Amino acid sequence: MNKKNSLILALDVLSRDKALELTEQLVDHFDAIKVGYPLILHAGLGIVEEISSISPVIADLKIADTPNTNRLICEAVLGAGADAIIAQAFPGKDSLVACADCAESFGADLFVVTEMSHPGAEQFMAPLAERMARLAVESGASGVVAPATRPERIRMIRSIIGDKLIISPGVGAQGGSAGEALQAGADYLIVGRSVYGSADPVAQAKELAAQVEQSRRSN
Ligand code: O7M
């Protein structure tokens, strides 16, 4: 992934046409487009192939199964053209390594979820986030997912993962601040509804880019 804007679009729309329209409109403003269950289940896996001909695609299937099933899922979505996959750490090291090996064989990136951005993540994920971050490093992941809604947790996870990448959701609709997440150590912000749900997605993307720029200047 080429770090230009430090922004990843979470494209959680439900139709192929809307997804392609937004991709064309926003491709220059985002470094990658994250496609997950909402869009793939409605539009089919072919949408990964279509979007990946326009922009790098991160396939967010939060893969969380046995090693063999993980491998089958990774092969399907990387075979469809995704440049990166996202997996959960909690099924354990063998499951994660299966994703890492598959990503490597496709020349793709693997990002591992540590602690999620919603309030419920404090229940089970937060107490294990440090161990999951460590596991991500040991398994050969390119980086982790950490919450923009809790910048102090980004800071903690950064201290564990060194120079691995942090991609961070929760800015905008979930209340997180772009500047605070970046200052805490996020490399990329993942933003969805506040862009694709706005009346002027390009204007919203430009506003985010300005916030990224401001944060870079104050560093
Ligand atoms: O800006 P939003 O809230 O509309 O979208 C955020 C996107 O990030 C959406 O696709 C979520 O599924 C995803 N996400 C979170 O919101 N929180 C997390 O902790 C993790 C993710 C994510 O992308 O995980 C890989």
C-alpha cells in the first residue's frame, strides 16, 4: 500500500453500482478501499475484482477460523484481486500464520485486529489486546487494526509493534478524531459513513486530507 493520503475508505455500501460510483469519485483521495461483508454479500466476490482494477483493495473479512479454513478464505479473496486481508488474532497463532503464509504467497499484506473501536470491545478484546498485538508481530503480519476511538490504546499498541503499520477505524461516525489518532501513532485512518454517507463525499475526503496534512505539519 502506497502511503499518500493516510486514508482508507470503508466502502460499506450495499450495491455494486453505488460502490463503483464512489470508487471512481474517491480513488484519488484514498490509499486503499476496504471492502467487507456488507458489500461482498450483496454484490458478490466479483466486486473485489472490479474495485481492485481501480484501487488497492483491503478485504475485511475479519477471518477467524481454523488454519485450513482461513487459508481457503484468504485464497478466495486474494485470488479475486485483494491487496490485503484482515484477520482476527483470537483463534490463535496457527490460524494467523495460515493467513500470513497465504498473504505472502500472493505478495499481499495481512492486518490483524487487536482491539476494536466500539464500546463492547472493552469487554473481551481490550484485556487481550497487547497479547494479540504481539501475536501479530510474531506471525509476520504487516500491521494491526487499532481503535481511533481510544488514542491511548493506539499509543500502547504502537509501543508493542514497533514499525509495523497501524490502520485505525472509528474517525467520524464513531466519534474518533483524525488528528488524535494520527498523533497517537496511526499510519492510516479507516473512514466510512462520514464520507460515503455525506451529501458531498469528495468534499468530506478533502476535509479529512486537510486534517491529515495539519497533523503531519505539527509533527
Ligand atoms: O467510519 P465507519 O464507522 O462508518 O466505518 C468504520 C469501518 O471500520 C467499518 O467498515 C467497520 O467495520 C470497520 N472497523 C471498525 O469500525 N472498528 C474496528 O474496530 C475494526 C474495523 C475494521 O475495519 O476492522 C478491520
